[in-house]
Amino acid sequence: MPYDAAGDTLPSFLHNIRRYTGVIDIHRGKSVDIASQWSRPLDLLFIDGDHSYEGCKSDIQAWGGFVRPGGWIAFHDSSEPGVDGAISEFFPKFKRRTELTAWSIFAAVKNCD
């Protein structure tokens, strides 16, 4: 993000997940590039990327289809105008149930299609 200091956060991330390395797959790169190579269903999708409408829209379109019905989709900084707009348009209320909000995170269960 333009307001964040430049730096590599991977070492901190690895430290924070060290107890869960057996159940977390790490993929480093641009979100839509990784999604183009993806083939497995997801139980949880956590989107914390570009906060613009276009960036969040791209993430939802690239990854949303991989979330199984009954799986969770969560968004960081969900009150940011771009993120909120993309959620409203590309993950509208009729496509979700069991919504939760905690601080800046919005999460919902994907409805069965």
C-alpha cells in the first residue's frame, strides 16, 4: 500500500504461523496470477490486498469461485470505500449468510448455489 513502509513481511508472517505450517500453504506472488494456476476448493478465503475497488473486484472474481458453498470469505479493511463497494457488488447479500464483523474484518459464509 502506498502509505505503508516498503519491506518484506514474510519473515514476520512465518514466525506468526510457525505452529500451523502443516495446514497452511504459502503462495507468494500477485493474487490473480496465483489464482490462474489454482485448482483446489477453499474452505476459507481471506482477502487482504489492494484496497481499491478494481483491486478487490479482481481478487473476488479470481478467487470467489474456488470457495466451496458453506465456506467462508473474509475481507480485511472492509470499511475502505473500494473494498466495501466491491463486496457489495460482487459478493452481495443473497450470495452470503452468517455475516460477522470484527474490527476491520468482514466475513460471511458463501451460500449454496
